[in-house]
Amino acid sequence: MNRIVYMVIKNLLRVPVWFHRIWKLSLPGDQHTLTERYDYIRNVVKKVNKSGKVEVEVHGVENLPSENGFILFPNHQGLYDMLALIEASPKPLSVIVKKEASNLILVKQVVNALNGFFIDRKDMKASMNIIMQMTENVKKGFNYVIFPEGTRSREGNKLLSFKGGTFKSAVNAKCPIVPVALIDCFKPFDEKSSKRLSVQICFLKPLYSEDYQALRTTQIAELVHDRIQEEINQNIG
């Protein structure tokens, strides 16, 4: 059975409750802190992952900066990526999501609840405005997830090239850049099976402003790309 269908069936009675709660958390007037909203959503994600028979193996949590105001740059393998990342990170995460994904169930509400953004990659002016907003939010202590490939890889654990422009917000905010290796995260939703499996999230050592200030964004992209691919290669032999 398709795992997404399996997850929905397993949580059929709980989904309306979750949806209503997350919808309320996503409203502009909600008084909960970002941490409170994130913790609720993370708890839901953990239950969804468990019900879907997916184990998220987490490595390198100690590499997450002690202070908030950083950006994660993971490779992109598919729709399951954020479910794995949210379970893996104890620190609140906001996300930049392509505009097309806003039509997916719960995605719009979750992104709004976590102060994330939907980005229209065809509208350069709007995209630049979002990057500027995100830069200011990072300076205020928000953490973000950006997928520097721009789209998902269709080659399993092999990365596409990283786009230098996705690192501009980090450079402008002078914030820590945290490379993240996602391993086998394509399997839960790509493989037509609901058998038990595991995925890996590896938080690598961050790059701080002094580490990359002399580099162009394209050079930063290549450096982060190569570190992630090396980590993946080591873990899959």
C-alpha cells in the first residue's frame, strides 16, 4: 500500500483534530510562541512518522548552534524531507516552500504557523522580497530551512548542484550555515510500500560568518554540497 494512504488511514480519526488545532495556530492573531507552535507540530509529526512505520535516525544534534538565528541547508529528496527534519530538530524551524506546495493538505497551515514563506520562483522581485524578510527574521533569532538544490533530486542519495543564490540570506544575515545530509528520505513516499524502514538526518558542523565571509555564494554552495555528498557516501558505503 502507498505509505501516504497508509498514514492517512492509520490517523483518520486524529487528522481532523490535528488540522483544526494547527489551523488555529496558523491564524494571525494566535498568541502562542513560535516554540509552542513548533513543539505541537513536532509532536504530531512524530506520531505520523511512527504510524507510517518510518524511523528517523538523527546524528549530529550537537552541531546545531547553541543560539537561534541559523539556517539549515539540506539536500532535497522529496515530500518526506520536512517530516524527517522536524522530528530531528529540537530547535524551532521555519521553512521556505515553493508556492505550488501550498495546495497540499496541512502544508499551508503548518508553514504559516511556523512563520515560513511560500516563494514563487518565477517572480524574481517577490523572491527577493522574501529573502530580505527572511534575512531580518534570522537576525531576530528565527531558524530556517532552505533546500539549495531548488528542486528535489530524482537520483536517490545523489545530489543535484546547489544554487549559489540560496545562500544570499545567510551571507546577508551573517548567520551560521548548517549543512544537513538527508539519507534515504526519498524512500517513504517514492517506494510503493508501507513496510518498516529508516531514514537518516545528519547535522554537520556549521559554517560561521568568519568561515565563509571571503567566499562567493557559488563557492559556499559548492563547499556545502560537497560536505553533504561526502557524508552521504560515507554512510551508505
